[in-house]
Amino acid sequence: MTRSLTFSPTSCDRGLLEGLIDTVPACWKGSPLDRPWSLRDFAASGIDALGGDLPLPLLLLRESALSHNIAKMAHFAAEQDVLLAPHSKTTMSPELIARQIEAGCWAVTAATPSQVQTLRRLGVQRILIANELAERAQIRWLAAELERDPDLELLCLVDSTAGVALLDRELQAAHAPRPVNVLLEVGVRDGRAGVRTLAAARAVAADAQAAPALDLVGVECFEGLAMDPSRIAETIAEVDDQLAAVHEIAEQLHRDGLLRSRLVSAGGSAFFDRVLARFPRPEWQVALRSGCYVSQDGGFYQQASPLAGRGADSSPLRDALELWGVVLSSPQPGVVVVGAGKRDAPFDVSPPRPVAWRSADGTRGGELVDAKVVRLNDQHATIVLAADRGAGGRAHGSDAGESGPSVGNLVRFAISHPCGAFDRWRVIPLVDDDHVVIGAAHTAF
């Protein structure tokens, strides 16, 4: 049975959230020390997140920034006439994914079988698998899902004649009730997956078009491989070159009659504006897979996103993530060691950046200007404070008359690359601007 690709918003079943997680064990980072709580009770607890009931280190989500970001990206997609298919791998949090869907998503993106399973447990009805499928068990499970749910729409990627043959064979063997929509992935030399030439693209597209269990509906690429904050201008030029090559292949495949629709999926969280510049609407139907916008960050994406540092918007995306740790030691003048490290924050792009401090009771504190993490261990961050802070001196940017962070004080960090933050935490409190817990998000990595 063939069914046309549709462009209406997708949906989920928020009622299923209740069954995804019940108890938040006391041993989880981010949860109270005293006893297990239900996620609902924890979310409604009204705890002061920094008041001592929640052990440090602690990752928090600021609700005001989170809500702003979700609404901002939904408005951008509507204004630009593009489809939004946010990548679930950023958060893998059913609570946050449900909020993104409810703001108006065409699909939700996944990369692995376990991510697809989590989305299905949430009742997501349109899933873009931004990956090739090459595992027999995975393909057959997806075929069973299609049989179980007549309303489920799946899309995945192909980039080789061997991959097309494998996918088609396994779907037919599993008696998939309808063809799976596929996108031809176009890559670049020394990049990730994807065909490299027009000749290879034509061969794969022709095989996909002829495969009974597949329906070739468009092309796909990923332009966000480079994440170096020091060379954003050069990266944009490279991205534009890559997208020009993808556009040329897509146009030629369409002229050859090998694409059933002019759908292109691309767009990470840093350079999605370049995708829109290359593929104008309504000539092309563009599905953006940006994921990090939901929380943004205080590092790479703060600089690189066209809706933040690289743009001129009067209301940019906001950093919703806060990592807090306690000062454990001050082993030498101008140096403090904080109890937060590689197990708590991403460091693949850059280490966490210390931005502020406060006393444990919240009565003293201030900004940390020019402070820097010089060593990051599993559970420790060694911070050199600003050069103008000597032993016993003042922390640059702190309130007048207050000394800087010392043993027992708390330090707040901004992080770079939220994908690597969420997967280090099972439960993340949502807080208001006074750090009172008003909700909670759990993750399912």
C-alpha cells in the first residue's frame, strides 16, 4: 500500500508521559538526597534548587529561557515557511520533546533504534530517522510498528545501492504494510555518510525508486560537522560550498525524474540559515532538524546560531542550562577547585565556563569575569580566577565589598554543546528565575 507523504504537523500522546517514569531514585544526580520521589511530586515540590535539598553538582533548566526558545523556533519556522523536525538526540527528554511537538513540529528526528523506541513510547506519529538502517532486527521492528499503527509515518536515509537492497529485502521479508519513505543522503569528501558524486547519487536513487518497499521522496545532508568557535566565518564558506553541491545533485535528480517530491532535510543548530538561503521556498520543501535551540547554550551555539550571536534578532535564543558546583578547595591564591567535571558537563567543544558565584545561602555573590577552567577531571574543575584577583582579594565583577568564591561557595557554569549535557543526567529540575523547582524533565538515553 502506497501512501502520499504528508506535511501536516505531527502529534504525540502527552498522556503516555505518566507511564514513562514514576520514581526518581535518591541516588540519581539532580534528585533529593532524603528519599525517592515520584517525578510528579518532585516537579511540584517547590524546592529551592540551590538551598541544599538537591546535592551538587546540579544541572538546571531555566523555564523562562526554555519557553522562549521553543516559541522562538516555532515562530521562525512558520515565518520562513519551513518544516521543523527537531532532533530528539539533543535532550532525549519526553517532557521537552512533547513541548516541542505541541509548539508545531512536522516530525521528530532520531538517529538510533533506542531513540525511535522512546519516541514511539511517547506516541510520536512521524519520525525522521537521520541515519541509514542496516540492522535486520531494527528494520523488522520498524516494519512491525508500521503494521501495529496505520498512522505511523517513517522516513530514513539511504546512500548506497547495497544499503537500498538490504533495506528493501528486510522490509519485504518482514511484510511491511506500506513503503518506507527514504531520503538520499548527500555527503562531502572526508565528511560523514552520504554519496559523494552525482553518478553515485543517480545509481542509488534509481535503485531506491525501483525498490517495492521504499519510496524515494527527497534528499538529505548535514552541514554542521565543524564546531570550532574560532573559525565560524571560514566554516560558513565551507557550508555554503557543501550546500551548493547538494543543491546541484538534488536539482539534477529532480530533472531526471528520480525524486517524487522536492523535499530536502538539513539544518543543524548553527547554520540552518544557510540551508534556507540555498533552498528557497516554495520551490523546495525544507525540513530543518535543529535540536539544540531548545536549551541553546552559553558557548558555541550562543556564538554560531543565526538566532543568537550570529544574528541581529532583538530577542535571541537564550541559554537555559545552568551547571552548579560547590567549591571544594582553594589550593593556591587565585585558584579554586569546584566539584563538577567531565561526568557532569560536555567538553568536546570547550570546557564549561565559570560565569558567576554565590554563597551557599545566596546572600553574597557576583559575576566571574575572565575566570577560566584550566583543568577538567571526572568530578573536578580547576578554575583560575581573574588576573586582578589576588590572594584574599575581590572577585572581578562581584558585588562591592564581597570576597570571591571560596570553600563552600557555589559556582555557576555555562556549557557549550547541550547534546553532551543532557546525556549526563537522568533528571533535570526546571526552575523559575529564583531557582525554585517548578517542573522536571527526565532523559531516556
